[in-house]
Amino acid sequence: MDRKKQIIAAATESFSQFGYKATTMDLVSKIAKVGKGTIYNYFSNKEELLKAIIQNVATEMREVATQSIRSERSFIDNFNNVLHHVVAFRDQHELTIKLSQEAIQLGTPIVTEALDALEEEICLFIEERISKAIERKEIRSCDPSITAFLMFKMYINLVNDWKLRGNDALPKDEVADFIQLHFIEGLAPTS
């Protein structure tokens, strides 16, 4: 493994275990088994290191999303499948769990910014798919950027925020039905 990847892996491990605020460059160098100066050859500070890690996570999320798309499925089926896999990935990824906790508990600005960057990546992915669905006339014309944001937020609220209010988790199919009823039917092409 090259040094840069080694440092990123060590920082990911440290951020996942201790959070952003508690991670120091000394700790990263210890985990990576490199001198602290070596880290500064690749990253000027901890913030830049976090951004590189988030970029890697965003790439992984995009791969998860892309692999969950099936050409024979409708736009809505693919949308639900993509978000189901992306949310599952995010909820099982130690780094995103720890960063989410830190953002909620400590409100660390760089962490909030990093999590926002992940959401932006998801929304961009959805936006691209909405544009293609519009071209195929699978949905009617709309602003892909705003629509992607709304669809993502609706999905997240139904999956996560609903549980946070003390309700039972909604099954994947039920979430899909709610999105179909309250959102997608409004985008259906007019006859």
C-alpha cells in the first residue's frame, strides 16, 4: 500500500473510533506507522485529510448506488433501491456513524460540512438519474436538482427521522409506497 493510502486508512480508522475532534495528527501517524512529517507531505492539516476520506466514502457510495440500478426496473423502483442501499451503507459505515454522532452531539462545523458533502453527492447522483428519466419521458419535466433534494430528504425522513420519533421502522416496501403515493405520482407524465 502506498503511503498516502496508508495515511488515509489510518485516519479513517482514527476518525471512526475517536471522532474528528479527538483525532490528532500524532494519533494518525502512530496508527499509520509513519512519521508525522510524512502525513504533512500529503495533507496540510486534519481538515484536508477528512475531506480526502469523505471523497473516498462518496466514491464508495456512488458505486453502491450504481450497482443497485437495474435497467429493467422503473425509475421509482431504482430510486427506492438506490436510496435503500445508500442509507444502509451510511448506517453501517463506522466513519459516517461516528461523524453523525459528533455532528449531533458537538456540532463540529467541519464534520457537519463533511456530512453535507456526502448528502450533496447522493443528491447529485439522484439528479443525474432524474435528468435521464425526464429524457426517457418516464417522469415529467421538473428541476432535477430541487427534485433530487426533495426526494432524498423525504426518503431520509421516512427511514430515519420516523424511527427517531419512537415509531417502528418502516419496511422498505412501505417507504416505496409512500414515496410513490405522495411524490412520484405527481411527477408521472400527463396523458
